[in-house]
Amino acid sequence: MSNPWLDLAEKQIASPVKARSRAAEKRLKKKLEEDKILFRLWKKWQAERREQLMQHEGADELIAFVETMTLEDADALIELIEHSPLRHGNREVRSLTLSLISNAIVYLRERSGLEPFDDPLPDEEPTAFFIVREMLN
């Protein structure tokens, strides 16, 4: 059973408008497929980076910590990094470490209904992330 109003509307739309609409739909579909591919590649890249970090001493302890970390564990995170051998690794290791910590903090903050980032103003106390970042620089 067809809807006579939809049939009438279909007849009223000009061919060029229909063509533009179909082209826009095709572009959107293509972009969504490209985004899916890029997301899969990004996830693979993140897994490779994590594996690369796991090859270094202290990484397993850090990963175990960030997987169970809460927002109240800022001091414990700072203490862990302060005594971690990852702190003295090469630039890539320190970058991977900071990236892992950053992602964990953003995830925790968003899960708690907070903004992902909370950078302090110049006259405020630095956050745990800023302290850890300075340690890893």
C-alpha cells in the first residue's frame, strides 16, 4: 500500500534536486565508511603503541595502575611515575607513558561527568597530569 502524499511529493521534486540529494547521500555513506576504516587503523596503532610500551621495565605496573585508577588516585599516580624506570626511558617511551596516562585521565573524567580536560590557571596548583608531564619531559 503506497502513500499518495509521498507519491505526489516524489513527482513534485525536480530531477536536479533528486540528483543532488542522491549525490549527498553517496558522499555521506563514503565518508562513514572511510571513518570506520580510519578508526580501525587508529585502534590498531594504539594497540601497537601499547605493545611497544609493554616491552619496557615498569610498563606492566603502570598499565595495571591506570586500569584501576580513580580520580582520587592523583598522588599515587605521581608517586608511581616518580619511582618508575619509564621516567628515565628515551623520548618515545616517555611519550607513550604520558599518552597512556592522558587517555586514562580523560576517560575517568568523562565517565564521572566532568570535562575531559581541567588545565589549571597560572595562579592555581598544577594538576596531577601537569606534574607527571613535567616529570616525563
